[in-house]
Amino acid sequence: MIFYVTSILVILIGIYAVLVKKNLIKIVIGLSIVDSGVNLLLISIGYVKHGTAPIFSRPDLTAAQMVDPVPQALVLTAIVIGLGVTAVALALVIRLYDHHKTMDINKIRKLKW
Amino acid sequence: MRKALAILLLVIVGYYFIAIFLNVPFGNKPKGVGEYYLDKTPTQTGAANAVTAIVVSYRGFDTLGEVTVLFLAATGLGAILFDKKGKKRRLQNASIIVKETSRVIYPLIVLLGAYVFIHGHLTPGGGFQGGAIIATGVLLMFMSYRSFETNHGALSWIESLAGITFVSLGLSGLIWGTSFLQNILVGGAQQNLGQLNHLVSAGIIPLIYIAVGFKVGAELTALLDNMLKTIK
Amino acid sequence: MNLTPVQFVAIPLFAAFLIPIVAKISKEAVKYIPGIVFLYLAYVAFTLFPKALEKPIVEIIAGFKPPFGIVLYFGPTAAFLVSMVMVVGFVIWLYSFKFIIREPSEKYYMLFMMLITGATGIMLTGDVFNLFVFFEITAIAAYSLTAFLRDKDGAEAAFKYLLIGSFSSTFFLLAIALIYSNTHTLNMADLAVKMQNVDVTTKLFILILFISGLGIESELFPLNGWAPDAYSQAPTPVAAVFAGIVVKASLYALLRLVFLMFNWSEVFYLLLVLGVITMLVGEMSAMRQHQIKRMLAFSSIGQMGLIVIAFSIATVPSLQAGFFQMVNHVLIKSLLFFSAGYLVFHSGSKDISALDGLGKEKPITSFFFAFGALAILGLPPFSGFWGKMFILMAAGNSHLLLVVVLILISGIIEAVYYLRVISRLYFYKETTKEVRRTPVSGLVAMGILTVLIIILGLYPNTILAYLKPAANDLLHRTEYINAVLGQIHL
């Protein structure tokens, strides 16, 4: 249970950073914290008490001892997607810094938000 | 004021999230599709690693999308930072200790990355993880040598060819089998699964993961290179 | 190789991977690749269409039967939407043929192809997590294309879009986490069956997460702040792709999930209210805009509201009307964006006030804009009239008189701001400007759209009859479930 609560707290910390921070880089960091929180949540859904990794590496390992592999596969995909979004976000931050010579979001807002 | 409002909002949202997730059972045995995958992975795909079997075989279409996302990120980054190309990185040269050490361990890191993606169906890891390891090796070289350059032409060839290999392996399932991304080397009457826990097993799963490993390594390297070139 | 629905996803992707290699040989050749892809896929779409009308095509990926593998569901609705995407995609390609002057042009085409991959993937997939993946492909391609011109406002609009979009994907992923933990399956048909055993609070929470996740991309009311900036800063053909393809795809995904898992009447009531508010806010904001592309963006939000209203009435005629209006909006809004793109290019300013007297200097482009504006207003000979008429009739039959009145009012608001632009084009004193030529490919693209709009206006009932299977397919979930899962129980 504590796993769920902690990962939700991580998500909330990330959202807080996105909402409150003024620095563009910190906002991007906030987005990745949110991603990590969601990934932790997904992983903890697949957890099994005293379970082991879902790899049949020894003959004595049976399926009954293993954790749910599906959330792990989903998280693998979600991590890569998060990486893609972060990369594009950082590229945009570089662009914005080029044009405005500042990282402060309040000084950049020209379009209505 | 802004902070107080944000905290208030988050407390409310958090309360509902926690309340909903407290109803979710925790730590139980896998049910539904998870159980099915665990039971059938060795006999249906021949891969020892169930996560790999899911990522490449059962949910292979997701992985195709995943590869696309990375390719897309590299392409988008290249487009957004296009006019920065050709500039030199302005990093300090590292000290001699760092330089010599990284020269020694760089090939080892690349080797480890290759090991991880080649053995993706047997051990933890796979194409994405192996590619990421290779990219960290390249990052180490970027950091320690100012003059270290990657071959852009080769990188984009690797990216494209690895992507085409993946889609072609998928389409081969459509040509010689019944469905897209079908494991054409496995199945049929003789069940060429290979021996469990041996390198040559699981049909096209290792082939796909090798293509993915090359692709991810090349893409992440290109991403790092593009980003580092913008440092002024 | 048999013609199968997976090609709608695989072929554009293949093209995107191929483009960098072709670009090394000849940059000129890259330009033709998307056109060839669209022509081929349009051929595939129209070949598969009659088969999908008879019986939905369920394609199993990787040879594992559902719910264990991923399936593609190519029913009448998907067939109709995919054919629309291919036709419109071809026209947009034709238009952007001479439009893209900015380098790196091969990257533009790669992003464009992947945007199409994502959108068709959203329309075809039968798996929620796969839906998420395609959703993200579409989104990342859209962020990059918004910032493609690399100017100040473009980067800002893209960053704003990215922030909102990241929240939408977080909500979506949380919804998937909840769904998987409660039902232990990800296949949409299987979910529709198993969701019945999930308790109502959790279901409601999942619904809210889905609406906030997908509503952002489908421009529903409180979540559409990204749209006007992204539309006005992105290159013109991309704005047409957003309005025509991306938004429609995510609306379809939302509707598919709602009709499959949450078909309670309260949900449709909620969607109806959201649709009405979206429509009114969109149209009223459009009236206040000074830039022509922002005006079109808000008008597009208003139209999405109208379409959502049609779908949330949830009867066969209203769904038919909704699909009809979808086609309508895709064709007309693309035409408006195309002509506005060249008008902005000729006048050298994004402001509406800079358009004075352009009607005499650029008669053909202005004619296309005026034609599109009159069509979207719903004047009788045009297709827009039928679209609105069908929706009004459907609303009237369901005794939603207030909705009828509000649609009529929003129609009047729409008329005010479109006629304002037309009058500036034709009846204001001309100012001497440097006149540049509109390329032939652009004119051909607009001409094709005009012809399609006229056909749609002349034979509305024939087209409506074709839309009936699509409406049934979306409305009746048992067919969907049987088509996907039937193979298991047999």
C-alpha cells in the first residue's frame, strides 16, 4: 500500500514543480518527476509478495514465483516515451532561451496563457 | 498565494487518487493476461525473459511505436535545433586521468551495451537498455575529449537501416506468415523454439532487439550530440 | 502480400525511416514519397472499405489472439475515417509541395509521415495501451511541427502545447494503471466486458481521467488553450493536419472508449454540456480575434463542439450527422487554412485588417476563402448546410430544443466574423502590395477540396446512407466485442 501512496506523492511533487516553478528547466524536471511517479505506480501494481523477476533463468523457477511482467513491459514503453517528450521539451527550452535570453517563464509569456 | 493555491489543489487531487488506489489490491498473484504470459512465454516464444517476450512478441506493436517515438524525438530535436548544426562543442578538456580512463572503459561500455541487447531474451535488459548503455559510453567520450566527434552520416544510416529492418521483419510476418510482426522463425509444425536459455532461441526476438539496440544507441548519441552542440 | 489494415500504420512508418536514406541521394525525390504513400494507402483503404462494411476486419498482430496480443479493428467507422485521412492527407501533401521553403525539408516530411502513422494508429488500434503509444507519437510529432518554423512564438506555442500535452498523457497513463489493476487486461473489447464488474467510483474516476486526457487533444472546453497558439504558429499545412486529422482521431478514440466502457446516459449528458460550452466559447472567442489563423483555430474549436453535440445525442441519425459534419469540417477547414495561408503570405501580415482589398489582387485565392467561409456557415447550396441541418434535426427529434437554439445562435456569431473577413477582402479599398504568385500545386489542392465540398453539398443523402454502418458500428458495442473476442469463445 505504501508503494501506491509514495508514488502518488512523487506525482504530486512533480505537478507542484510544474505549476509553481518559474524556471523552464525546473518545469521540465517537474515533468520528468511526474513521469517517474507514474512509472513507479505502474511497477508497484505488478508487485507480488516475495516475487522474483519474470525470467526463466533456472529450471527450478516457476511462473508462480514471479511478479506480473505486463506492468514492467508497459513501463519500459512509458520510460521511452517520457524520454522523447523530455528531449523535445529541452530542445524547445534551448530555442526559447535563444530568443528571449532568459529562462524565466514570466518574462517569456507573449502569447496568452 | 500561487503556491498556496497549488498546494490546495494538489491536496484535493492527491486525496482522491490515494482513496481510489487504496481499493486496488496489492501484492497479489498476477491474474488475467499477466498470468497467461507467465505460463505461456517459454512454450510459445522460446524466450526466457517474460518481459522481453511481451515487449517484442505479444505486444510487439507497442515496441514498434516506442521505436518510432525515439526516432521522432531525434528527428524533432534535429528540426528544432537545425541551424545550430556545425558549431563546435565548447566543453573544457578533462584532466589526463579522466581522459585515459575513459579511453580504456569506453570500448568496454559499448561491449556491455552490445551484450545487454544481444542477450535481451535471456537476461534482464534488451534493446532499449543496451542502446542507452552505449549512449552513456559516447557521452563519457564527449565529456572527456573536446575533439571527439561522431560520424553523423553513419549514425543516420544506422538509424534508418535499423528502423527499416524492424518494419521489414514485421512485414515478413505478413508475407510468409499470417500476421504482422509474427515470429516467422518460430511456430509451425516443428516449433523451432530453440533451447530455452540458449543464445540462439526465440526466433526473431533477438533479431528485433539487436536492430532496436543499434537504433536506440544511434538515436541517443545523435540526441546528445545535438544538445551538446548548443552549449555556448 | 495481402492488403491488410496494418499497412496504414506500417507503410507511413517505413516511409519515415526510408526518407533520410533517400535524402542522401536526392533531396528532390523525398518530396514525392508522402504522395506515393498516400496514393497507395488510399487505394488500400478503398479496396478494404466494402469488406469492412460487410464484416469488420479484425487483424491480429504477431499471431496471438485477443486479449493476449494486440488487435487492429477495421470496422466501418475506422474504414470511413482512415479513407478520409488518406484523401485529405494527399491534398495536404499536394499543398505543402511548394509551401515548405524552410530547411530541413526532409525532416518536415518525416514528422508529417509519423504524425499520420500516429493518427491512423489511434483510429485502428483495439488496445488501450497501444492507443496511448500512438497518442504520444501523434503528440510528439505535433509539438515538433508546431516549432518547425523556429521563430519566437512558435517555440513558445510548442512549449505550451507540450506542457498541456504531458498532463494529458499522464492522465491517460494513470487511467491505464487503474484499468490494468482492476481488470488485468488491456484489450478494449475485453475491457468492455470486464469493466462491468468494476465498482462505480473507480469507473467514474477512470472516465474523468480519460476525458481530461483525450479531451485536451480533441479541443474540449476547458482544455483547449493550446489550440489557437499551435494553429497560428505552425506551418499552414500542419494547422490543416491538426484541425483535420489529429483532433478527429483523438475525438474518435474518446468516443470509442465511452461507447464501449461507459455507455451510461449521464456520460452522454456530460458530453453534451461540454460540447455546447465548447461550441459557444469557441465561436465567441473567434469573433474577438484579430489574426486570421487564430480566428480559424477558434472556429475549429466551435465546430468540434458542434460535432461533440451530435455524437453525445447518441442515436443513429445523430451519429450519422456527426460523421457528416466531421467530413465537412475536415474539407472546409483545410480549404480555409490553405487559402488563409496564402492570403497571409501575400499580405505579409497575420492580421485580418491587412487583408483589405486582396479580393481584387488575388481573385482565385480569395475566391477559395470566400467559398470555404460560405460553406462553413451553412448556406443552403453548400455541404455545411446539410451538416448543420442533420444535427439540428437529430437534436430536435431528441427534444433538445435549448440545444437547437444555441446551435442557431452560434451559427449567427459564426456568420458575423466570417462575413467580416469576406467584406474586408472584397469591399474595402485596396492598398498597393507586392503581389506574389500562388503556386499551381496549392491551387490544385484547393481546387480538389472545392470539388469535394460541392459533391458533398449536391449528394448529401447518398453520403449519409454510407455513414449509417459507421454510426451503427460506433453505437452498438456488442458487434465490436463479438468481432474481436468471438474468435476466443468459438
